[in-house]
Amino acid sequence: MSTDRPRESGIEEPDESHADSAPAGAPPEPAPAADPDASAEPEATARPLRLRTLLLVAVVALGLDLLTKTIVVAKLTPGDPVYLIGHSVRFALVRNPGAAFSMATGMTWLLTLVAAAVVIGVVRIGRTMRSLPWAVGLGLVLGGALGNLIDRLFRTPGPLQGHVVDFVAVGWWPVFNVADSAIVCGAVLLVALTVFGFEPDGTRMHRHLEDDNAEEKSV
């Protein structure tokens, strides 16, 4: 039996003597600060776009408005209301040249242009919408604006001068229609979302403020 020791392989062990190249007394390097915008951005982009929801709500509101107006024009006669609850709630056909709830009756053409601008603006905002409540609110506004805009474009006495069909009368309140109700409900919802800090991208403003305050305290 040979007593010779086997030759050691030519693979050299890594030299760990230089693994710690920093001096013994040197303080450790501080970790890079986290960027709050970088963490907030994935959270916002992770939410799905809500354009389909916005358009679906708008189509439902528009469909109900057109359907009810078609029935009312076919069944009711101006000046001959149908009473539902005493004399307080009734259906009364009214041709309205003004805005919602019979306001600004002498500015039909201007209101038509405003309604068209609202429709374009809502569609542009909705392309980047990620908040479901915001999509519902804007969808109601869009559907209501389209319903009254169609009346102003295609009903008598002519384009840009058409009179809107109103038919719901409650007590002393001005006569209105489904489109008016959709616009008001959508606007109230949007105001409430803004007051409570809900952003169109699905985030909350108060959360960002709390994160900023916590970051300042940590610094």
C-alpha cells in the first residue's frame, strides 16, 4: 500500500481574507431610502381600468331616459297630467328649452354646446379611470348628458334648439326627467368621493398624506 498522499487538486479555494474590505471602525453604509411614489405607482396601476363600467352605466341611464321619453310622448298630452300620489306626484308632459329642472330657458344653443363638451370631457377622463365609484358617477353624468343632448339635437324646433322632454313632477319642484336625475345623482356621488379623498385612480388622498407624515417623522 502506498503511503503517498494524493495530490491536491489545482482548484484554489477563494480567498476570503478580502471579503471584508471595509475598515473595522467604519460605519455601515446606509440603505437607500424607499421611494414612496415607486410603491404607490404599482398599487394604482394594479387596479383595472373602469372605462367599460363607465360606458355600461352610461348606456343603462341613456336607455332608460330614451325609453321613458318615448312612452311619455306617445301616451301623455301637454296640460293633461296623470296623478300618481294625490296632487303631489304626477306625470306631466313639458317641453323644456332650458337646462335641468327648467333653468336657463333662453339659452338652448349654449346648453347644447355645454352638454357636448361634458360628454367629450367625461369620455377623456374615463379612459384612465381605475376607481369603480368614480366610474359609476361619471357614467351617470355621461348617460344623462347624452339623453338631454339627443333631445336638443333631434327634437323640435330644430338642431341645437330642440326642447327636452320632461315629465316627472313632485310637489313644487320643477319638472324633470330620468336624464336630469342621472346627472344630479352622479354629480352628488362625485362630490362625495372628492370630499372623502377618493381619487379617480383608485387611491385615497388621506392615505398619501399619512404616508408623507410618517416619512417626515422617521427622518
